[in-house]
Amino acid sequence: MSMKQIEIALLKNCINGSWIEAQTDRFEEVINPATGEIIAKTPLSSREDVAQAVMAAENAFEQWKETTISERSKLMFKFHAILLEHQEELAELITKENGKTYHEAYAELLRGFESVEFACGLPTLMMGDNLSNVSKGIDTYMVRFPLGVVAGITPFNFPGMLPLWMFPLAIACGNTFVLKPSEKTPLSAIRVVELAQKAGIPNGVLNLVHGAHDAVNGLLEHPGIKAVSFIGSQPVAEYIYKTASKHGKRVQALAGAKNHHLVMPDADLDKTAEILVSSAFGCAGERCLAASVVVAHEAIADVLAQKIVAYSDRLTVGPGADRSNEMGPVIRKSQLERAHGYIQQGEESGARLIRDGREEGREIGQGYFLGPTVFDYAQPDMSIIQDEIFAPVLSMMRVRSFDEGIETISKSRFGNGACVYTNSGAYAREFVQRVEAGMVGVNIGLPAPMSFLPFSGWKNSFYGDLHANGKDGVEFYTRKKVVTARWYRGDETSIGQKRDFVK
């Protein structure tokens, strides 16, 4: 399927290496968020489509699991090289379907490529353990095996990166895969699968099924699916976890967030404000590690608020295809209206709106734009503090001490990321030890781990036991077999006893 065909045609599923039409008459429009233009239509596939993809993956698994580890690793190296050749094309496609700026799309892909690089190290990653003489003449060793058919369900906000967090490592470990990308942003996932085919991934090893509720439930309930990896909002993540677990599947469900950033009086306020603005408003705030709440020490809160507004004023907001712009639109009109609703709620509840991005967004014209929006004097019980808005809205709270800051952060029901800004090693160390979040930053606005470490959200930001990426990813996509062995010599009938031969 070529790029031009994608732009004008109804999209197709990829099953057993072939692009075929879904068994449905229902479609979701793929819209360029910067213009409101319809650029494609995604089929909302049926359970029958899902079953067909799972069957293809099951059939392919029998041979793929026997493929040598070195051959699977070589395919990952080849896939990585092909991805690099097409990085600019993929970045432009992400910008068109998601709205983020070209530079953000390009950077997103780099992080996705890191996951493929990690999968290239499969021979080392799949190594087991052994121990000799656990008892007299008895040795024990552990080896890893693939699970079978696994599924990945990805969201709209990182349509190029997040599929690469899942299927390269899964298939490198010997599994076969069914990918269900977001129905809002399917184009980059399609292209990535095409490039995987070009790299030589065998038919049926990697399948793609478009869709929404029916496709998702089909994957969660199908007995052929052994594990499900999901990234998305908290309510859906909880549903995915409970439903898939109920049907006996291994699950990792990465959920929502409300990331708090504590700023101490000794921090470099210019650098801190610049970092906070980049974190909060990059990708139009549509990322699960974006700064969403600033917890400012009251001694510097007034100055910090002024600097945040000043840095926000410098951002150029507009279509991502214009490479001079620094912030694009949110994904859909409904998401823009939702963000407007939260801004209104914030004002009505008593928070002080010190930068209103609504009019700035309207001035751009077409598309779903909202300029950087900043609240001050927010309180813990306000919806702008409690809920994940997933838009360029930053709220600031004020605290009297470091301890009060830690306590404020720990009350959040989310625990994805938390950051501290300080020049004190003592504050930084204590923050790392005490804060209830799985990813922590010290003078860092986005504490996103590299792909060889787990993306380790806590609390309502994650459902499951094994996180995405790193060694957790290898553990998630494999199962262990422990072998205990004893060998007898030919002239022995039992340990220490020689056989009597008749002469």
C-alpha cells in the first residue's frame, strides 16, 4: 500500500502479509488536526477480522518460534536500518495525522528506533541462567520461551513511537503479533508495518487490524491471544487490564497521569521556567509525561509564574508542517472543547487564569488549536488538578515547604512522573526517595527512561506487573522453563553403584 493510496483510499488491515478490506461498513475519519481536512478513513473492524488476524499469527508462530535467535536479531538490524532511511517520510506523516510539529515527530521516531535497537540485542536479552551441582550429580538451568500470539493497542499521541515499543521486542523474542493502532492516527503505523515487511518479517508474524471497541474486545477475549500491551487513558487502561486478565491473559496497561513538578527557592528560575514550558506544552500537552502541575514554593512562586508566562508568550503556535512553529493543535475538536471546559471549570472554582490560550487558538483559524494556558493559585480539590486534561493547560499550586510539596504530590491518584528543581543534593535525594511516582526527574522536565529501562508508572498510571521496555519488556514477552537434570553413566545403575555384568 503506497503513501498516495493511504491518503485517498479506505484503509485496509494487514493479515498474513496481505492488505485486505475489513468486514465492516463502519469507518472513522482520519483528520489532519491542523486543518480539519479528512485525509483517510479507518475501518472499524469486526471480531471476525480480529479472529482472522489471530489465526494467521497462530499459524505463523509454529515456524517463527523455531527461527534462530541470531536470525531474528538480524531482521531487527535490517528493520532498524530501513526505519532510519524513512525517518523524514515518517515524521511528515505523523505531523499530518497527529498535528504535532515536524521536529517533535522526528524526535518521537528517534525514541521509537531506540526500542528497535534494544531488540537487536536479543541474543543477550534471551539468555537464561544455570547452576551446576544443586544436589549431587544434578544441574539446573532456566531458559526462555515465547508466549505465542500477543497483541498491542496503541494511542493517538505517539503513533510512530509506541508501536515500536511493542512489536519489535515481542517478535524478536519469538512471538507473533497483532497490532491495533489508534483509529485516529493509523497512517504511520501502517507505514511502519510496511517497512517491517520490507525488512523481511515473514507473513503472519506481524499483523495489523484497525478498529475501535469491537476490535479491542475481540483481542481481549480471544483465547489465542496470550498477552496484551496497552497504552492510553486511565479508565480504558483499567478496563483493558480487568477484561484481559479475566480471560487469562498477561497484561501491561500504561495509563493516565498528572505529573507534578516541585520548584524549590534555590532553583535556577529562568532555566526551570523554560523547562516547564517545554514539558507542559510540547506535543500540545498530549503526552503522559507532560508537566501538568507546578508545585511552587511560595518564596519564588510570583517570580516563577511571571517567567512561565513570559516563556509561553515566546512559543509560536500553528500547523506542525510549518517547521518554524513550536506547538501544534490538539487531536480533535472534541478534545479542544474538553480542554475549554476544564479552563472554564478552573476559573469558576477560583484558580487565577494568568495566561489564556483560547483566543490565541481561535485566531489561527482552521484546526484545533489552543495556545499555552496557565493557572495560578490552583487548589488540590479542583478538577484542573485532579484530572488528566491532555492539552496545553498548566496549573500552579503554592506550598510553604519541601515537605508540604512532597505531601501534595503524594496525594495524587496518579504516579507516572514527578520532578524537582533544585541545586540542593539533599533535597534532590530526599525527593527521589520519598515521592510516589515511578519516573522521577531532577532538573529534568520529561523523566522518560531510555528504552533499555522500564517505563515504570505507579498507582493509577499503570495496571499490571511488568512494565514496557527494558528487561521488564523481555520478561513480559517470554515465559521461563526451569530444567533439573541428572545423567547416568553407561556403567552405572544408580548414583555411586556400578553395574554387575554376567561373565
